[in-house]
Amino acid sequence: PGQFHNTHWGMVCPAETPEGQACGLVKNLALMSCISVGSISAPVIEFLEEWGLESLEENSPQNTPATKVFVNGVWMGVHRDPQNLVKTIKKLRRKDDISPEVSVVRDIREKELRVYTDAGRVCRPLFIVENHQLMLQKKHIRWLNQGVDESGTEFKWDGLIKQGVVEMLDAEEEETVMISMTPEDLENSRLQHAGVDTRANDGDYDPAARLKADTHAHTWTHCEIHPSMILGICASIIPFPDHNQSPRNTYQSAMGNRANG
């Protein structure tokens, strides 16, 4: 719809956000997206200094390649091993040692590593994938249903983030990851990785299923919670919105909004 940028998918609702003149002025959040409240950057800077950040004062230009490190847009220094640094920050975030809202982006082309802890970024949750496997397990679903985990501690949405099952990504970090649309895509990738031909039994399915493009064995890093999460509140209560013309969904979203008012 109306001049919708690729990074907006999953963050703002494509049907509710108006087109034309007001496009971009009025934004309606998608179902699972949220705005970061911000956290103090001091612990992150302290951690970076412990893990080999060379500050600008003591850094002498050498022949060894280094990556510039920015925290909330401020150039803090350089680092010699950005790949390991990004891995470590992500590991700490998944263990809840640093705030889950902290975003880390490694720009290989520009040789930059950007860390954001500020407020006002739109984030959305995604399942974490490792070795073509979802980190979500049946025990997590059981704990959610019961409301407590094995030890009797309360287990809710926050529990999934602290257990390293779900991760909050902002628009900029989302550009650096590979997101699978469904768990079935992950399964196919895993089979292809193991050398199984996933198209062998294609004849058993209806013809429409064969039209799906071949999935290459990508290294997925995340998986969508559900494709319908791109819609906002008003658009998601429309029955079969994917069978309507796009403007009809926009009109109904606006009218539904006024009815609720």
C-alpha cells in the first residue's frame, strides 16, 4: 500500500496507516510491536570497555583493521574483533544480563558496530532459531498455560524473553538477520541441509503447493511468530482480509476506529 517502506512490515499496520498525503504522519502500530522505553547506556559501555574496546584517546592508527563502535550514535572507540563482540552482546541480551531492548547492528560494509539503548525505537518480537531449530519447546508452552515453570516461579511473556526463546528486534537490527516465515520453512531447510529432497513427494499435494518457490538451505536466525502479526488491531478483526482489495481493508480500519471512539 501507499509508499510503504520495506522496513515497516511488522512494525506498523499496512492497512490502517493512511495513504497519500497523511502517509507517514499517522502511524498505527502492528499487533505485537512496541516502542522501546530506553535503558541507561553506562552498563553497556562498561561491558564494551571490558571486552576490548579501544577508546579514541588511547587508540593509535595501526595497520590492523578495526571496526568503529557507536553507542546511541556517539563514537566510543574501535574494536578489533567485532564478530565475537556482536555474538557476546546477543548472548548477554538473551540471558537477560543486559536489557532485551538493546539493539546491536554490525554494518560490515561501513566497518561500524552500532549499539542502541535509547527510547522511541519500534521493536517487534521474533522466535530465535539456532541450527534450523526453534528455541521454543513444548515445556515453554506448558509453562505458559500453567502460568508457572517447574520451580513454581511465575512464567509469562517476560519468561520467554529471559529464557532466550523470543527476541525483540528493532527495524535496523532486523535488516541484519534472516527471518523464516513459518516453522515449516525451517523444517524444509533442515531436511535440505541433511541432503533430503523435499520435492520428492510433491505429487501428493494439491497443484497450488507446487507453485511455492524452492527454499534454499539458508541459515535462518529468527522465525515469525505468525504472518498475521503485520496487521494492526482494527485490520486484524476483518474476516479474511487477505481476500479483499487493499483499499477496502483501509476503509474498514478507519471506520472501525471511529465506531470504537
